[in-house]
Amino acid sequence: MSAERAGIRRSIAGGTLRRHHSLPYPGEIVVAEGDAIEPGATWARCTPGGRASARVLAEMTRLPPARIGEALLSPEGKLAPAGELLARGRGGLRRSRDWVAEWPGVMGHVSKISGLAFFIEAVDPVPLYARLGGTVVEVVADSHIVIQGQAVAVAGAFGGGGTGFGNITVVDDDPGAAVGLPGDNPALLVFTGPLRFEWLTAYQRERVAGGVAPTVAAAEIESRTGLPPTRAALAEILDDLPVLLTEGIGSAPMPPALQRRFRRHAGHPGCLRGSARAGEAEVL
């Protein structure tokens, strides 16, 4: 592990940077070492874990575990739609003993030793996107990649809402509902003063990639959630909208040096990672 990943990064770092991209679920890495990659390009596709249900088929069907496959009406590995009968119970008048698929899925495992079977929800693979443009310098199968490239990184006190990609757009004052956004791509809004959440919702959601601000007032969070100003309360407001606070909760404006950084990069593409984990919330 590099020293850069071991601790919280400097608030502003520029030049040649490296970023570690991990698979959060089992998946396929679709890039190779030495490949050039753009920010927002797909580097892997992974399958999030779906819901699962289990039944002891030996008890339900009154068959010995070695013959449990005879009870299955949906073979292992075959997609079954919601509502399909998976196995029929025996020895009772109640049809509640039958096993019916609660969601689309596949029979994932059937044990001929215990008589236990698992039905797993089918989930479509989802793409994972590169946060940094540059060159893939390391690939570890089923684990992660490392990208190296030229960029400026601004670390935040904390964030939330996931990851967003858009052109950096500096907003000095309350934008109001009638203010348009330049270009066709989503905008990564940078507010130079304390954030008010209605500023983000003043725009069409599909036009906003995320928001960056120095602070948000505690009262702003409490008035919307009725909760103390915590990360959990902030996450409840943001839902899936990526937001990063460079200074934290309070009323401080954005430092002039940081404002100048964002203004120099206005109109350029940026990636916001709204991670709530210490040291990982950043704008690239």
C-alpha cells in the first residue's frame, strides 16, 4: 500500500497522481495494464449481491437429501421469473409448503448432504467508471486496478451520495430556479459559500453531476431531517446526489486559494467522489 493511500491526502495535490479502483462485488475487469483510459470510462463490470432465500427441501418434500434434486421444478442455474413454483411440498393440505420465487432469480446451490437449497435474485451487471484519466499501471484480477495520470485533486472533509462526473461550474450566489447551465453535459457545481440544499434542487436533476461547497450549516441539516448534523443525516438529504464539503459543517466560505483552483478549471471535466470514509472524499 502506498503512503498516499495509507493516510488522508493533502487538501490540494497536483501533477502525476495515482488512484486505486477496487471491485466492490465480484466482476470482470475489462482493461489491461498499459491501456489508456479516460475519466468516466468503464474499467470493470460487476454484479452486486442480490437477495437470497433458502429452504430445507428435505423437510419440505419429505425426500432424503440424496434425492433432493427430484423435488426441484426449476433446475440449478436456470432463470426463474417471480411467482414461478420452485419446489412442491408434500404430506400436507396447505399449499403454503410450496416454494415460490419471490423475485426473478436462479437456484444457486442445492446440497445433497443437508437438503438445503438457496434461490438467489438475478441482478444485472453494472459498469464501474474510472475516476482518473491516464494509463492503467496495475491490474490484479478479481481485485483492483491502479490508474496514473495528470490531474489536480481536492480532498474534502467528508461527502456523500456516490460518484459524479461533470464539467466544473463555479456558482458564487444563490443560483435561483431560472438559471441555466452551460453546455450539454452535466455540471459539477462548485459553491464558494455555505451550501443550501435548495440550490442543488433548483436545477434539473439530470443536469447536475454533484455539488462542492466549503460547508453546510448545522441548522440546514436539522431543519430538513429533525436530526443532529451527522453524516447519516446528510446522507438522508442527499440520497444519491454526490456532494463534497471541503471544510465540514459550519458557515465558513471557500478559501480563496481553493476558489482560484476551481475557477482555473471551470469548464473542464471533473470527477466528484462523495465518500463518507475519512480521506476518500475528493474532486479530481
